[in-house]
Amino acid sequence: MKLFDVYPLYEVTPVKAKDVYVYDEKGTEYLDLYGGHAVISIGHSHPHYVRRLSEQLEQIAFYSNAIQNPMQQELAEGIATHSCLHDYRLFLCSTGAEAIENALKLASFHTGKKRVIAFNNAFHGRTSAAVAVTDNAAINAPLNQQHQVTFIDFNDSAALKKELQKEDVCAVIFESIQGVGGLDEPQAEFVQTMETLCNQHQACLIADEVQSGFGRSGMFFAFQQYNIRPHVITMAKGMGNGFPIGGILVHPDIKAKYGLLGTTFGGNYLACAASLAVLEVMEKEKLQARTLVLEAYFREKAAAFPEIKKIKGRGLMLGVEFDFEIATLRKALIYQHHIFTGGSSNKKLIRILPPLTVKEKHFDQFFQALRSVLDEL
């Protein structure tokens, strides 16, 4: 049987990984500045992470959500401590797309409405409602297009107000830092206006932190720089350092009832162990605070490149934009210099989403390789 061929693949076959490095079957070492789509938060195969999962696997790996699992409450308390969102409630699932689906479903239940406002260049996932609020017609099947979604530009307060005044919107969903869309950010004033308008028109504000959450932006959640309180917050990628886990944080105004949401695998013992390990390492190694130091270092190094037209993002969710498409440049970084980076829907942007354990010397290696490739182009 062949695989269903939906991914364009680089000719690299990783068989081992440690901290910020990945090794292929030939023993070639690659510097991982992409973290597998911002998933690797505390470094590949971190000893504490491996130990936590191994010990849990020897006890119990899975049972359904029909029983008590105190690890879920432990994780909820850990997230509250790191985020200071003590009055929110945690619902656990397995992926970012599932988190988005649950957030949108919850907003529709809460408001009794069904239209959603999303933003141009947004990416929220590939499942039913998640892909409907993703700004990419090529991955929206006719089935997905049944959802009622209106796309507007960031910072267009007039358009947002006009749509919300129709009183049929259940949710406004946004990324504080767009991921796949190319690291664009809304203005602070606009985000605060979003919150005000959503409250005025009984619509839920959903902050998609699937990629930017768990310390990557320099704050635990990227939206926290705006001093707002979204109705639902989604999270996933860096939450489990590679183990599939996602979740939503729910504002206390939205009340739970039995059967409202559900999941088979969400919040299982291994998933909780993985996420607790992430939080423990983040705290012990002060990784969130380090992201801001590393961002400043990255920006300083990038500023020395006249070819770089713009430096985008925050923390360790960064990008460098050129005035040419960067597909060839990225291939040279992978095949000639053995460095993983990321692309986006902005074909002129390289995304940098390394493990939070990255160090200045790794950025030095990247910029040295970038200089070499640019000189050859």
C-alpha cells in the first residue's frame, strides 16, 4: 500500500533528535529552527520530558473521560499559574484543529448564532469549521463552504462594526500573530475595539494561540499584551513538545453542562504528562523570559542584512522578509547548510520557530549560512 500523497517532502529522513538538532539516517546533523511547525517547545528528547512520559507509560497510558483523572486538574492548575488566567476553565482535546472546532462550537452554543468573522490570511486548521475560517480557498471543500464565514482585514474597525451590527455573529476569531499567514499582527487599538464590539453585540472573541501560545511570543499567550479577556483561547502545538495535545480555555461567563463537548483521546494520562513536563521545564529553565532576549539578538543580527526588508513577529515566532521568493533559499539552507526553517503563504518570508531552548550561537550559525547562500544567489 502506498501513502496518500498530499505532502511535498524534502529529501531528509530524521531518525533521531536532541535539543535543537535533528539527525538523519546517515548521521547528518540538522539545526532545527522550525520545531516541526512550532511544536517543539522545550527541545527534542528533553531528559525530563522523556522521563516523565516513560514513568507515566509504566503506570497507565489511557482511559476514557468517563473516570477521574487528577492529572487533568494538575495541568489546569499549571496553565493557570503560568498564564494567570485562574478563573478560566480548561477543556482538553488532541489537536489544534480540534481546539478550534470546539471553540467555534462553544461560541455558537453560547450565543445561539452561527456566522463567524475571521481575518484575511488567517490559518486555523484543516477540519470542518476550522478550515472554513481559514483564508485559503484551495483547501476549502464544498462541504466546508456551508459554514457562514466573513473575512475582513486586520485593523478595519468600520468593517468589523458593520458586520457585528447584523447581530448574527457567534464569534470573531483571530491570531495575535498570524502563523501560516506570514506573521502579521493586528494593532493594539483594533484588538481592544474587537473585544468591546464583541461584548456589545453578544459575540464571542476567540484568541487562536495554537502556534503562539505556551511562551513562544515572550508572554504565555500572545494576546496578553493587549490586556483583553477572550471568551475562548485555543492552544496546542508547543503544549506537548510533540505529543498530540490541544485544549481550550473557557471564560467563566460560558457555563458548562454535560454533553456540551466531548473527546475520546483528549486529556489522556500521557498527554497530561507531556504537557506538565513542558510547563515544568519552562519554569525551571526560564524559557519564556529567554525568548525576549533571543528575539532582540535575532533582530540585531538580521538588521545587518540589507537583503532583509522586514523583520516580523515576537519572541521566538519570527520571520525575515525579502523582496524575492525564498523557496530556493530555504532549499539551500536545508541541503547545503543543514538548517530547517519554515515558509508561509507569504512566499517572500522565512519563518523561524525554533525550540525555546535555542541559543545565540544557533542564530549565529543561521545568519552565517544565510550570508553564504545570499552571496551565491
